[in-house]
Amino acid sequence: MFTFDFLNARHGDSFLVRWGPDERVMLVDGGPSQVYETSLRDRLTQLPPDGAGAPRIDVVCLSHVDDDHAVGLLKLLGQIQHAREDQEPDPFAVRRVWFNSVEELVDREEPGLSASAQELVDHASTESSAVRASYNQGRALRDAAAKLGLAGNRPIDGPLITGEETTLDQLHVTVVAPDATALEELTDRWLKARELQDPGVITSAYSDGSIPNLSSIVLLLTHQGRTALLTGDARGDRILDGLRATGLLDDTGPLHVDLLKLPHHGSDRNVESDFFEQIHADHYVISADGVKHHHPSEDTLRMLVDSRDRDDEYTIHLTNRIGFADDTLAELHDHRSFTIHERSPEEQALVIEIGDEP
């Protein structure tokens, strides 16, 4: 069984991937402020224990450094760190941490660039809350992972970029993004800021989301023939290019996956119609609450449904009940065979099970 628990992460992302007979666990993102206290921490305490009795998390993955994805993970690692400082047992047994720091990515393309632009980034941080939050969170997560002995993206041992692969206890992981073009665009932002000596270049790139979205990790997970594409906040064109680069998408027809988590909470800024025409799924998942941002976009829902034949059977899942999304889906549902599944307020998580019991 391949199981996904999408928590109520408000306007962000936080979910568990569970697989295998002894229930291995990957935690992807931790949601924004309060999500750890209201839902994530309690859900983690219910996980199977390791040998020492602490709930086991085989992988903690931060798709990208952005407030609505990172805060809960920082609190999780912080709780472990505080326990060790107090000489208490670890409250959770985290085996590895996966995340890409922006500095590491740009230095891969242009060695020494992050250090040479450090003063500009620090200045931008004083002017922009978006830069300050993302940059400080990236540093904090990197430092916390290092202090806990979890640095290095093991067993990949380097940045998670297009084409990297590994297998963890029968879960095959292929990194689809960020790809070379995204890294070049990311590096160009920093080079331009350094050339112009203008921290505003960095500020605008964080404020419009381009730096976090370009660096967003996209993973294709495969377990016992079942597949899930986890997209973070990546742009649709970069995801498609990454799928082509890894040989997962070609000209013979759309890629079919069992589960697709829509990029950027269903924003129409990240996808065009060809994204859904090139990737079909049995389960489409949208993590959003429609409150802070108007996610998912009605246009995104229309693109998704228009990409499928009228008699296609699939399910659109939403982590929260959102009035404008419900209205749009009701309109689109006329003479179509798709199903709508929404997490009820009483449920801790929206749970999707793929595959058969062993």
C-alpha cells in the first residue's frame, strides 16, 4: 500500500508519504506558522516507533525555502535539538533531511557566487520580509540539520537536481527538478544583482516567488508499480522539461501517474494547459485553504478538467472546503465522470491510499 496523508496546512503544504509493510515514512514540508502545533506534531506522534521507541521519520524533505512550507519543519528539528540540549531522548527519530539551499545551487553553477553576493542579500533582508524569512529559514534549516548529524541529502550526497535517483526501502525516488535551465535562471538573478550592486534584484526575485519556485524540488516516487509526482511550488514548464530530461515523458502520449500534487497550491501562475495535457493522474491533490491567497485558481481547475475526456474517471482532492473552488468544480462536473473529495473539518488529514493491501 502507498498512502498519502495531506494535512490541513492552511495556505501551505505538509504531508506524509507512507509505504511498505513496516510503514516507512517521508514527511514533505511542514506548512506555515501554527500547522506544527495544530496538526503535524500530533500526526507524527502516531507513527510507528524505531528501536528506541521514538516515532520514526525516514526522510524529512523541504521542497523549497518558503514560509508556507518551512516553518513546521524548523519546529520539528528544533524540538529534537532542544531535547538533546536537555539530555532527553529524541522525541522523533529522523533518519535524513533533504533540502537544497539557494546558495548551494548558485555556487554549483558559479563557484563562489553566494559569498560574493552575501552583502547584497543581507541588505535585501533588511528591506524585504520575503527575503528575510526565506533566507533566515534556509540558514536555520541547514544549521539544524548539521547539528543533528543530518546534513548532506544522504544517500544522494549533494543537491537534489534533475536526474538524481535513489531507492529507500523499496521506494524509488527520481528528482525531476530543479533542472539546468532553472539553475541558470536562478544564478542569473544573483549575477545581475552582483553586477548592478543592487539588492533590489534579490528583493524582487524573492517577493514575486521566482527564486523559491526555481529552486523547488520535484520528486517522482515509485513503489510497487505505483507513482506519485510531488511538485512543490515549481513552474509547470520546468517540471515538463525535467520529466523529458529524465526520460519519463516523451512524444508518445501523456505521462500517467497515480497521484499528482498540483504545483503552488493550484495557482494559475505556475501552469498552463499543456501541463495537464502532458501529465494525467488518477488523483489530483490541491493543498490550499483559499483564505490568504486565491488558491486554487478557477482557471487552473478548468485547465485540469478540460485536459481530460468527459468519461475519464479520476478524483480531485482538496485539503479544505473552498467556496469558489466548489462552485467552479460543480460547474465543470456537468456530464463528466470525475469525483470530488474534500477533507472534512473533523479529519486531521486527507488520506489517499493507492494500491492493494499486501
